[in-house]
Amino acid sequence: MDTQSFRKHAHELVDWMADYFESVEDYPVMSQVKPGDILKQIPTKAPNQPESFDQMLKDFNDIIMPGVTHWESPNFMAYFPANKSKGSVLAEMLMSTLGAQCMQWLTSPAAAELEEQMMNWLREMLGLPESFTGVIQDTASTATLCALLTAREKATNYSINEKGFDERKFTIYSSEQIHSSIDKAVKIAGFGIEALRKVEVDDGYAMIPEKLEELIEADKAAGYIPLCVVSAIGTTSTTAVDPINEIGDICLKHNIWHHVDAAYAGTALVLPEMRWMSEGVEKADSFVFNPHKWMFTNFDCTAYFVKDPVSLVNTFTITPDYLKTSVDGDVKNYRDWGIPLGRRFRALKLWFVIREFGVEGIRAKIRKHIMLGKWLAQEIDAHSDFELMAPVPMNTVCFRYTKGEESQLDVLNEAIMNKINNSGKLFFTQTKLKGKFVLRLAFGNTNLEAFHVENAWQLIQETASEIKP
Amino acid sequence: MDTQSFRKHAHELVDWMADYFESVEDYPVMSQVKPGDILKQIPTKAPNQPESFDQMLKDFNDIIMPGVTHWESPNFMAYFPANKSKGSVLAEMLMSTLGAQCMQWLTSPAAAELEEQMMNWLREMLGLPESFTGVIQDTASTATLCALLTAREKATNYSINEKGFDERKFTIYSSEQIHSSIDKAVKIAGFGIEALRKVEVDDGYAMIPEKLEELIEADKAAGYIPLCVVSAIGTTSTTAVDPINEIGDICLKHNIWHHVDAAYAGTALVLPEMRWMSEGVEKADSFVFNPHKWMFTNFDCTAYFVKDPVSLVNTFTITPDYLKTSVDGDVKNYRDWGIPLGRRFRALKLWFVIREFGVEGIRAKIRKHIMLGKWLAQEIDAHSDFELMAPVPMNTVCFRYTKGEESQLDVLNEAIMNKINNSGKLFFTQTKLKGKFVLRLAFGNTNLEAFHVENAWQLIQETASEIKP
């Protein structure tokens, strides 16, 4: 494709993109295709000769679009949002054009230095301590793995990196409600899932610090080495907030790495009135949150903060001859701050997004989302046929329909969810709390308005009343 | 930013993008800024109020662009290319607009099913065995870590995932020339770098299979469990090709996982005449190559193939309640095929790139690149003041200027490289071979023409003759 054709087709795409933003609510939110529907439309063999872009765009519209679940829709209330904003998309256009692979300073100094400053911006925006240093990672899964590995190496004076595991047995702690990526990281890092202690939670699904300390002391008495506590600001099921401050004290007392997983809810710390969630965070060793979830920044972009960047770099640094540069002593080579060598120019997205909204603009949106969460919680609480299943500190609401026999409620609620998701009008997901099937709405889309939440609530009530138990 | 403004600004960006493609050779290839030059121009605090996109684009041009190293330039001959193509950039525009997070089938069925078929296309394009199943990863670093972890778990019946390491000591093998990501993965997976045996290489920097087997047998005799051999089709320094077939036999004989790292050179397997490099690959357990290096696909996009997908999934699967869907039994949920939970819709890029060129179009470009590599190797070989430092099977050429005392050659060659890189006309890097400083040119840019390589060679000769030893 020559540049002239690119210019023409890229202009066509811009109109497609803008039209999509305008019409996204017309699509079924959850894709309505069945397994295999897309696959059978894609030829089994690659074409030998070039095809026209017009044909490619036609196929994209005809074949791919029906198979897309619309994360961009304000009626997407499943999982946590993977938000974006128009400034973020514009940044992605520039990033993909430059195509810079930002593994080290020299391979694009602007990427490294903008990343450093964007992490400073985010640190201050969230009210994190000045003693924290930030780096961009792809996802929170990876950042949490980095935390566990750094804890492992710091505690052993880097001896596992050198000699592998020895007879020492380490233990890791999180609440029962922690994200599955912690289980995965514990396995990858070689501890074995049996080393992960799931601490009991209180009625609000937050970790009980006394139970944590009991486990730590029992493990110490049994000869284990307590290594790391992963606490959550906003668990995945219910956005429960673990008591960071008390957990921090316990970690300091027992010399344990404290990693704070604020993947989703970290963004809410832009609001001074939400900083109760992070009280005591200055005692933590590491903290992660995802601008790609709730801060309007295209996936992927994770912000990982550490108190001691030297131990992070010591855990990951490797400098073969072919990567050495004359400025290595004077600059940050972020390849040594995480797992993959190659890195995209993700800082550009943050720069565009934060300037697009301004800090006050971001605050206004987050405040609105939380206000709508509280509103829906009140509505559900006041309705005799529904019950809230967890506290609602932000904009994730867990509840269920209760009109029927207890033994039928799981099936009934699942039927409500499936009927609505299959309608294409709204997409949300489930979780399980105390063994019960729970409807879970998480709404934080960039373009969410009050009416989207009101409509969702209306639709759920109507659907529930239509379904026979 | 409303949609109308987005439409306007995105059209402006398209013109910027097309202009960039037309003018990329006018920029200094390697950024000429000094450490701190960019950082000091970025405000230390985030703006409270929104800023205009015009201001953002102005700052991008004024502040960021001088700090960009131009991977898009055909005069970028450093490292390995992180290539792209116009079709790939168009795909990135659509991907960022949809913003789908493709962690599992339901979150965008089209992404999962297109990924499956694109991996089939690539498998056939490279002449890989039908018994291989593919999945997209972010980078080869991550894929290699996946290989080591799967080998670890399969060999222990998943007991390290469950219980952590025990007294068993594993060993891993690669040549001395293997990429640094293998060292990193060995550390992360908990083996300790002492477990990594670096096998001696022959004069062409390829692994000597007899030396490999000697090490394996010695380790077995000493009570170690040989776990995995990482061989290379195209090492990073010189694109040496390890004897995959012989290594495969040794691995089968000793029941060792064989992972083939073809990160860069895998793309050359689109050429039937280059398939000598992959002879015996059907005996391997896993194989990785990066379409984001030499196959014109925007970073990041890594293709990872395995013989036994069940063991891959068993190593990584975790299904919390909030991720369960009703179709889990019928579909591929690629979150279980690697480390991060979140995934971009990368398959779209492959679909666009392969159709943009057609397989024959890709072959034509790769053939030209290899032909230019051979040409430059002959030129250097024929020149009395230069010497080739390694065989040139493809388009990476390692050589040095030799007019001077041996004791001065390292300094002299480094001076040549720095002078040229600082001129902005060409950017290449160094490696070290047998303790000697070596100039290394790797040219595989999408838009590379013969004159780019001829000019580079001319510039190197001129610069060498100007520098006083």
C-alpha cells in the first residue's frame, strides 16, 4: 500500500471510527454470535496475492463486527470496564505510526522521559507518597508478578535468581476475595499455590487483619517464611477495600513485602474524599492500578509504583552486549523494570488523556460514577424483591432477585442475566458470594450518564418480573 | 472531546501520519537529544483543566518528536527491526476504537476466532507441522517464559504449581549466543541462573549438539534433571542457526522439552529455500517468532506455537466465578494460554497485514532483504580494510574495520559507530564476538531498498577512512 492509498483509507477509517463512537449504543452490547460463527467465515488459508483494502474493510464490517462485544458502550457493565477516550485513541494512532519499540532510553528517549514524568503526574494525582517511583506495565497481572518476584529476590538477597529455590518455604497472603492473577503469579514464581494463604474476610468482604496476623504467626511457628501480603483496594467481585493501614503495620512488624492491588479502584484515589481507601499506603512496598480500566486510557496501560526501584531493577536487569549504550549510567532503561524486553510507547496515551480531561475533568467523571453506584444501591435496598449482596463503596453493585424459594434463586438470577445479555441491550456478569449466584453491575464507561444506569435497573426489574421461578 | 472534534482531529492526524511516512528519512534516525532534554520540557504537575488538542499536537511535534528514534526509517539498522506496514497501522486504528479486551471468547468472539485462524495461516505460511497449535503473545520474552513454565509443570505433573519447588534440581540448556530473555525467564521461573548451561558454539556461532549432549549426560550423572533446551533459529548477535534437527533428536532421546526461539528469523521460513533452518522442527515442543519484528506487523504481536496445548492451558488456567461463561466448554479462552489476563485484539493486525501483501508479497520482501544481506557480506569480504565476523545467513551482518593495531580496533570501531549514529544518517548497533567489538547491521525495514544498504556501506567506508586510529 503506498502512502497515497494509506492517506485515503485512513481518512475513511476516521469516519468509520467517529461513526462508531456515535452509534455504539445501536449495537448489541454482548456479541450475539455462537461458537464457530466467525471462524467458519475466515478462509483456512492465507491469500497468496494482495487483497484490496476495500475488501478488507468490508469483511471487517460483515464478519468481525457481529463478533465484537462492545466494551465502548455505556451499557457494558460487565467485568470492569476497559475504558478509553478519544484523546487516548488519537494517541494510539500516533504510537502505531511511530512504531517505536521503547525497550530502553536510546530506542526513544522521549518515551522513557515522558513515562517518568507521567508516573510522577499519576503519583501526585492519586495522593501516593513521593517516595514511590512508577513504571508502566502492560497489565496488573504482570505488575503483581513483578512484586512477588522482587519480594522473593529481596528477601533472599537475590539468591533464587542465582541458585534457584532451596529448602526455605515461603508463604504469601491475600484475602479470599483477591483477584485470580495473584494465584497465577504465585504459581509462576515457583512458590506453589499451597503457599498462598487466603485470609478470612469480614461481612463487607474486606480482609480481617487479625486473621492475617494469626496466619503469619502460625506459619512462622511452623517454620515458613512469610514473604508477601497482597491487599486490595477494590476487590474484583465487590470492590471491597482491605484495611491497608492495619495490614501495613502487620507487614512492617513482621518484615513482609506489602503489595497493594488497586487495579480497578486506584483511579478513585483522584478524589480526596476517597483517600480513606489508601490510608497507610506509604507503608506499602508496591502499588498497582490500571489507567486502562477506569482512567479512560486505552488498554493496555498499567501503572506500577514501588518504594525501592533498585530492588526491582536488580531483580530483572540483564544487559547483553547488544543492548549496551553509552548513556546507560545516566538514564532509565525500563526494560530492566519488568518482564518483557519490548515495550510500546504507552506514556503518550496518559499524556493525551490527562490533558484531554484535566485532573478536575477526571474527578468529575469518577464522582458521577460513584454517585450512580450509591444511587443504584439505594434503589435496590429499597426494593422488596431485590437484595444487596455486598456494600457498594464505588460503582460496582452486587445484588440478586429474591422473589422465590432460596433453592431456586441461583437459577432464577442466572436466567435473568442470560435473558438480558442475550437481548443485547445491556451486558453484565455474575459473581458468587457465600455460595450464592449474584448479579454484578460495574459501570464506569467514559460516556456513562445517569439514564444508562436507570435504564439498566428498569430492564432488570422488568425482566425479573417476566421470568417465572 | 466530542465526536465532532474527534473526527476533525483524527483527520488532521491522518495527514500527519501520511506525511510522516513520506518524510521519515528526513529525520535523524537515532534521536539526537541528551538525557534530561525531554523531561525538563514536561511540566512536573498534571493540568487541572482540559487543554486543547491543538496544544497537545503542537507539544507532540515540538517536544516529543526530537526525542523519537525512528524505527520506521529504512536507515534504522540497529537491533532487529520492529516493523510495521500501513495495513497494520490501519488495523491498530480500528483496534483502539473498539478497545475490546479479549481475555476470553465472550469478551469478543471475533478476536478469539480470528486469532485461531490467523495462527493456522501463520503455521502453514512458515511450513510448521500441522500438529502445532498457535496463540498470540505480547513478546517472545513472555512466550519463552511460558515454554519454561509449561516444561516445568509437565515434567513435575504440575506439582511445582501446587507445592512449589522441592529438592529436585532442574537444568536448562541454550547456546552461549542465546537471547538475554532466556536468562531472565530462567530466573523468573525459579530455577536460578546457575541452572542454565550455556552450550559451546561452533565457528559460525551455532550450538554444537555433541557439546549439548555431553552437558546433559554430565548433569544426569550428577543428579540433575535436564528439563528444557532453548535453541535458536537466528541468534540475536549474528542470526546463527542452531542445528534444530540434531538438537531435537537429543531432546527426544533424553525426554527434554525443546523450545525453538525464532523470534526474528522465523519470518524467513515463509521462503521454502530457507526451510533448511527449521528441519526437524516437528520434533520440538514449542516454537516462537515475532510478526512484530520482520513480518510488517506493529509491535506487539508474537506467535507462539505448541505441540501440546493442553499442558500449556493446564499450566496457566484459573477460572474464578466472575470469569465463568456458559460457553467455556466449547471455545478457546486465550487468557488461559499465557501470563496476562488482559489481551488486545492483535489478530486483526495479522489479518490486515497478510492480506495487504499476500504471502507472495511477504516472500518478495524477505527475499530482497536476504539478498541484500548476502550482497553486503560479499562487499565486506572483498574489502581489504574490513572483515566479516560471522556468517551471514540472512540480513544481519557482523563485521569490523581492521586498519590499525588489533589493540586499537575496539576503540576505532566504536568511534566509527558513534560518529555515524550521531550524524543521524544511519543507526546501527554493536555486539561482541570472541571478546571483540563488532559492528552489526540488521536491515529488514518494510520499505528498505537496495540503495539504503549501499548508502549505509558507503557511509561506513567513508567514516572509517576519516577516523584516525
